[in-house]
Amino acid sequence: LANHVSPGHWNMSALTDFEGAPLQLGGSDCGVFMLYALYVTLSKPFDFAASDIPTIRKWWCYRLLQAFPLTSEIPQPVAQEKRPNPDDMEVTPPEADVIEITPTPKFSDSAVMRNIQLACEWVEENQRHFAGKIELPKILKMKEDDALLAITMCDLFINTLYEGDMDEEEIRAPFLFTFQKLEDMEFFLQEIRDQRNIRVSCFFNPDL
């Protein structure tokens, strides 16, 4: 790829060839690789350690979300432009330019949040069928920036060899419906997952 972009002589180097370069343990993140490239290109000494990489990953995820907001993957229909008929045209006085501001999609636009919202609505409508307490996902009460980070962490690291300062349980925790009664959780999963195909996560805690 490098030779295709810029034909010529290239030398291949490993990260261990650079003095003081911190290693990524438990994963490979593009944001960290970009930092490697920046420091090598500028011939600067590495001033971050392997212990800083989990924080760098979170920062990079947040930057990605700012640059590429979560939007629908469904293509929108494009209306075909119709050429005006000169006979039907009317001369009207010019109007002031109107600036349209497109709002940035919120974290509630993501698939995981849509599923959680649908499941919450069902729980509220069927409270009378539950024998014990139910705790809704904590992400519903989180600030938007924190919620976006939680969604990104879940998407990127839940199925990887990520070994940072957050374990899998901690990453999943904000998305859990917690039930005091096991039969309530089984009823919930039967109705939500099996009958409605709404994908959410649950946790049983008798001490709720």
C-alpha cells in the first residue's frame, strides 16, 4: 500500500525498533497507531506509556464520535429533480438567504438505545405482571458524552482481547436491565427477545 501511494524504496520496521515505544497489550487501536506514526515522523521521544493506552483509546473513540456522528445506515430516497416549465415561472422578489442547521444526531439514535427505549416502554406498560423490582439500564441517566463513550466502548471492545482498566462486566453494566426475581427476567426475555426480537441485556440480582 505504501509503495502504491509513493513508489520508491521502503524499509519495514517493527515497533520494538524504536526506543521507548510503548506496546499495545490486548488489542490494536488505530488511534494509538496514529500516535506512533506522529512521534516517529517528528523524531520525538515517546512520552506516553502502555498504562496510558486505555485512556488514549477512550479519547480516540470520543474524537471519532465527534467527527462521524451515529446516523442511520438506511439510504434515504433521492428525489429526481424536475425541470421547471418556463411558461409556469413567476418573477418573485428575492428573499433573504435562510441558513439551515442540521442537528447532530444524539446517542438515542443508535440501535442499542432504540432497543433499550422500546424495552423500557414495554416494562412500564406491563409493571403489573412483575413480582419483584426492576432496575432500568443506567445509561438512561448518564450524560450524553458519557453515554456515547459507553456505547463506543461496548461496540469496539466487548468482543476483543481488550485488557485495559475496564473489564467486560464494567463495559456491559450501563446497558443491563436488572431483575430481583428470576421469573420476572425469564418473562421479560420471552416477551422482548423471543416475541419482539428486541436485543437487550439482563442481569439477575436477588439483593436488588
